[in-house]
Amino acid sequence: MKLNYRIVIFALAIIFGVAFSIPSLMQSATGKKITLGLDLQGGLHMLLGVKTDEATKSRIKSIAASIKHFAERNDILIDGLTFNDTSVKFEVLDTDDIVKFDDFFKKIEGSIVTKQGSIISLTLTPKEIKKTKQEAVSQAIETIRNRLDQFGLSEPVVAKQGKDKILVELAGIKSQADEQRARELISRAAKLELMAVDEDRNARVYNMSESDAAEYGDIILSDAKNPSIKYLVREIPILDGGMLTDANMGFDKNNRPLINFKLNAEGADIFGDFTGKNVGKRLAVVLDGKVYSAPNINERIGGGAGQISGNYTVMEAKDLAIALRSGALLAPIYMMEKRSVGPSLGADSIKASMVALIGGFVLVILFMMVYYRMAGVIANIALIANLFILLAVMSLFGATLTLPGMAGIVLTVGMAVDANVIISERIRELIYEGKSMHKAIDEGYANAMRAILDANITTLIASVVLYAYGTGAIKGFAVTMSIGIMASMLTAILGTHGIYQLLENKISKSKNNKFWFGIKG
């Protein structure tokens, strides 16, 4: 026997496979383990709709806020700044200042600007409105996925369905409390706005209707802690959550949870300019249409940092910080369909899959041993190593195993042994031709290599495409197939070749081809 680098790598691969697959196989409390998908362990299935029309209105509102800030920063007097679902309208009091807006408007994509004397109107094009709605759905998918990742769920499924629907599948959600928390985190708009309190009219807020407030360019908002308390605030915000860069839970001097937030450079400038010009007035911190605080401005606030205080629990503050950090939803979402998937289906699926896996595994092992004798035993060693490596890699990366993923493992068993069948047949052909054992093994692997690589690479490409364009369960199938293919190339090509090289002298001296390869002569 002679040691070679192939057998050393193969041995290390087996040790790796066994070591990292044990936590998943034994379900130990420590170590990284494979996570079971929704179809195997149960969980929550939701179909969400996106109110895309609100995204256009939000975009227009943001443009109006930018116009207001641009005018204030450049000392341009404007009046009658109003907006609707698709357009903004305002008047420039000094017509000489109209040209100052030209460069500003050029930066707003998909807009049509109309000037009638001192009146300026900005309208979004139909193409831009459609684009905004599409972006609202894409942004909602990304935002929900980010929130769920930070929530701590392993590989949640968040995928687009149709034009304005989102499929969400959360494995492992079993209790009503976890379900409620996940639903609130997903659906929360987390829209942060800093809005000026209309100090001139706020005292009359309890005697005003929404239409009365609108005449002054104001809206009426309720206090988050006490809905009976009302605030009259300017409809156009000073800035919104789009300028937010970070949000984290903290504690006030009384050890009560609050959220600290930071703004980007533009937001910090706007915040600083507004607080500097409005000392003595109040600034309302508004989250999802509720006023969480309305502190007095005592001095200019620089640095772009602020706080949101409220009657939170620690868990609520953490979830709110996650929602703010991951970004506000451009458009509200609503529940179209919800169902809880019980684990009983998963238990049946696991049992059926295990029967298929073990049954197929045993039949393959028996066939290889009967037909190829010791060559079959070597192939079986490679097959067992392949399964351990597959489980180890999935465990190491915390992959989610779905029912199609288990089907991929079953299919991998057949594909892994296929390479050894090709190699064994090539070696047998060369032995029949009278080649020495050394040449038969080396040339057998060389001749089989092209067919093995062609088959595995084409299957690997198909798996990559499935993962790139598939969703949910299809991705699970693609992952297990991809890992299985790469593991089989390591075990079948490198590993078994190393074993043959290790046993080459012994095989040659025995001259018992029937025992080693199942052939006469």
C-alpha cells in the first residue's frame, strides 16, 4: 500500500463531513444545523397585496417637501404649495426666481414641468407612475426580506406573485405570539416623518375638521399614546424616513426603551436648517401617521440625530428599530390570504422521503456490491462520504431543507454512484484488453473523466439557473443538487481514485479480477 494525496484529501473530506453533519443528524443543542422548511416543520403562509397607488402619492409628497426645502435654502418666496396623487403645484412670488428652479427640476426623473406665469406645476409621466408602482412592489419585497432576516428567521421565502402581490412563507412560526409579531413587523409601514406643528392654529385643532385643516395646508394627527390628543401639523413634512441611515433601540434616563435614529448628510442639513429657523416652536415626530412626540425646539440641532420615545416594551422597540433600519414601505401592504401550516404534513413528508432515501440507498449499495464486487464497495464508500459532505455543507451554511430539497438528496444518491459506474466499466474494458492494473486504473479514470465532467457540469448549470430564477422550494432543490454534484465529483473522481492507488499493488498481486471488479480473468 502506498499513501497518496488523493486519499489524504478524501480522508479529510470524510472527517469534515462527519464532524459537521453530526449536529443535524443528532439534533444536538450546539453546533450549526440544517433548518427544516415550511413544508417539513410547519409555519406561516401569507399572500400580501401592495397598494401601489399610494406609492405615487408618497413620491409626489416627497417631491413637494424637496421643493419647499429648496425654496427656503435659496431664499425663494413661494406660496400655495399643494399636491395631489400625481402632481405638485405652487406659485413663485418673485418671477425672477423661477429660473432658479430649472436645475432642480432636471434632477427629478419622469416629470413634466408646466409654467403659467408665476404658477408652476410638476406632473409625473404615465411611464414614471408605472415605474414607481413597480418599484414599490420590488422595494416591499426587499424591505420585508430584510426585516425578517433581522427578526432572526432562517431563509424566509419572500417572492413576487403577479404584478402587485407578495408571497411570504415563514418556517418555524408555531405560537400565536410569534405569528402576531411577524405579521406586525411585515405589515408595518415604518414611515418616519418630521413635521412642523402649526402653532398659529393648533389651539383650534379640536374644533376643526379635516377639510378645515386642508384649507391651511395642514392635517390633523392623533397622539400615539393618547388618541384623544390631537395635533395640527403641516401636511408637507420637513423630511421623511428616506433620509434615515440607522435606527437602534436605546434607553432614556428612566431606563425606558426608545429608538435612536440618524439621518444622512442631506437630512442632517435640512434638520439643522429647520431647527435653526424655528427655535421656540414644536417639531412633531410622526411614525405611521401617529405623533410620538412633539418637543419644543430650544436650539439648532446639528449632527442629524434624534429620538423616538413612546410607551414601548423592549421587544416592541427592537422590532420598530428593525422596521426603521430596513426602510419604510413605499406603499402600504394588506393581507389577502393567510394560513398556518401544521407540522403533521411535514412529519409525513419526512417519513416518506426517508423511506425513499433509505430504500434507494440500500438498493444502490446492494447492486454495486453484487455487480462490481470490491469496486462496488469502494463506490459505496464514496457514496456514503458524499451524503455526509452534503449534509455537512448544508449544516455549515444553515441551509433550509424543503421537501423538494429531500428529493434532490434522493436524486443525488443515484447521480453520485453514476460516476463510479462509468469509471468501473472503463476499468473493466481495459482489463479485458489485457492492460496492466496500473494502466487500467489510470486510463479508466482518464477515459471516464470527460463523460463525468460533461454530465455533472451541465446538471450544475441547470441547478444554478433554477436557483437564480426559481423561488422557495425550487431553490431548495437546486441547492441540494448543486452541493451533491460537487461533493460527488470530489468523492467519485478524487476519492475512489485515491483508494485504487492505495490498493493497486494488492489488486495486481491477487490477480482476482472477479473479486475486485466482478469480471472473469
